[in-house]
Amino acid sequence: MPELLNDFSILYNYFNDAESLSIFTPAEIQALQSEKKTLSPKKGELIIEEGHSANGVFLVKSGTAKLFKVGFTGKEQIIRFCKKGDLLGYRSILSGEAIGASAMAIEDMELEYIPEKYFLRMLAENSKMGFEMLKLISRQLGDAADTITILAQKTVRERLAEVLITLENTLGVDDDDFIRIALTREEMANLIGTATESAIRLISEFKNDELIEVDGRRIKILDHAKIKKLGHIDA
């Protein structure tokens, strides 16, 4: 799945520097400072929930969340991972619709919550912020199109290779070069669009082929060149 990255300082600074805040009156600035909040959801805690109404946006300051939808069968489908610099909840506010996907912390996080009225005001009156939002939405649309193509045209083995590279690029690695977030086998199966049993078998095959190292849920890519070739990923 394609990687989605954004420079956290770009959006964060709009709500934390005097020039950007000059569109607000002193009373509004005081209200904004009192109403925006720093939140610290723990691993496993929902941040936004599908079907609910949004009343603000969340800037990710640290940590990682998974964005997912639940299908009519009750099965979870992971859309992407959100990390430092990403923005949660904005699509619902801009469209006037209910929240379309849930976000859950997969590690302890720190977020900055901005109430809807300030976010919309800043977006309407600050052309630079509007342009950054347009770029963010455009990247997400492109990533969604790429994801559809990957799921439709690549084999399960090729998709696993693609997902491993994307997870490493998106989430980073720890001091031992393992992908920083350890996902369950069910979550891995969800990402590559296959049954859990198939994902377990494929991961075992990759391990036996010495493409990856496995330590419990943790995975380390050993041969990036072969993984990229298998996934038809440009070097």
C-alpha cells in the first residue's frame, strides 16, 4: 500500500504562530488556546469512530494509528496507517458527512485537537493552509487509486512484498531493524487481502526463503532487493 507522509510542522504551525493566527481577534485566539487540546490516547483506544459526527480535527504529534472500516460481514479492513504529521477527521467536516472510517491507536500517541470552527475558519481564510490541504487530499486520492490497483492486479505473494516495503517506509524500523510496529497476522492478512491462514503460510515461506526474519509478531526485511523485485516495486 502506498506511503502517506506529511511534514507535521506545516499544519501544526498554522495554529501555533502569530502570523497565521492574525485572522482571529484576540478574544478568538484566547478561546482557541483554551479549546484546543493535547490528547494522549493509549494503544488500542479509538480516536474517531465510523458513523459518528466529527466536531474537530486531530493532528498527530507522535505515535501511530490504523485507519479502518468495518464491512457488512463485520470484518475490519485497514485503509492506511496514520503517523506524525497526519490529520484525522477532516474529511467528515469538509463533506458534512458522518465519519467514514475509524482510527485506533496501535501504540501510545499524542494528538492535538482543533475544534471544527477554527479549522474551517483557518482553511477558508488562509490560502497557504488551503493549498497544503489540497496537496494532502490529492496524495490520499492517488494512494487510494494505487491501493485498488495493487489489490486487483498483484498476486497475494506480490502484495505481501509490497506491504512489507510500505510498512517499513511508513512506520520505520527499531534499533534491531525490525519494522517498528508489530502487527497481528490477522492485520497482515487484512492489508494484503487474503485469509489469515494464507498470510501465515506466506510469511513462513518468506522466512524460509531468507527474505525476512521473524521474531514473534516482529518482521525484519533481510533482502530488500529481492522483496522489491518480487513486489514489482521501483528501486
